Amino acid sequence: MTTFRTAREIPATPEEIFAAMSRPERLARWWGPAGFTNTFKSCEFRAGGRWVFVMHGPGGQDYPNENEFVEIIPQKKVVVRHVGEPKYRLTISLEKAAAGTRVSWEQTFEDPEVAKRIEHIVVPANEQNLDRLAAEVQSGKS
């Protein structure tokens, strides 16, 4: 398996969720697994834009990240390509749902062996990302 999928219905509009994704100060607050923080060096939220940052783990470890925003459709979809290792493509889709918005998270790794080796980290981390996104949206902060 090289693709990991999860989804969550969040009680908010697609516009509210997209705002938490498209504003760098908000994205920095929720991006990553539980306990992580971020320092953004650049976040050019547009197709072809660079997104360079360091994730700081709860144990003090730093994880440099470099990404490219491949596709952005406001209130509908954001596609990110992780340039560094491990190489992957992340598609976050937003769809109106009965109680808000269904957020679908699909992460596809280039190397199946890498995906298999880190599955035990990626699967819970993706769920934690959605937990943190939901909390950010529901906090009402801008």
C-alpha cells in the first residue's frame, strides 16, 4: 500500500475550513501530529508556491520540510507535494455534508517500501492532523 486515506466530518462550512488551511498563521497552529509545533520559513499559498517549514517534535527533535502547493481550488481542494524525503503527494478535499464539511485526506507515497515502513506513524498522525484542524476551525480564531 502506498496510499493512506482518512476522512472526517467537521461541523463547519468549507469556507471556514479553507480559511484554516489557507492562512499561514492558522496552518502553523494545527499542522502536524499532536504535540508538534511549526516554524514557517515561507508559505506561498498558491499553485506552484513553496511551503518551507520546520516541525518541532514534542521531544525536541526538528523535522525540516519542503513542499510545493500543486493545486488549490478554494473551498474544495488543496494538493501538496512533499519535495524532501519521504516523497509523497497529499490531497485534502472538502465537500459539503449534512452536518458541515467532509474533509478527505489522501496521502500517496512514491516508494511503497517507505510507505510500508512508516505506516505505523503516518496513519495515526493523519488522524491527529484532522483532530487539530477540527479544533482550529472550532476555536473561531482567525
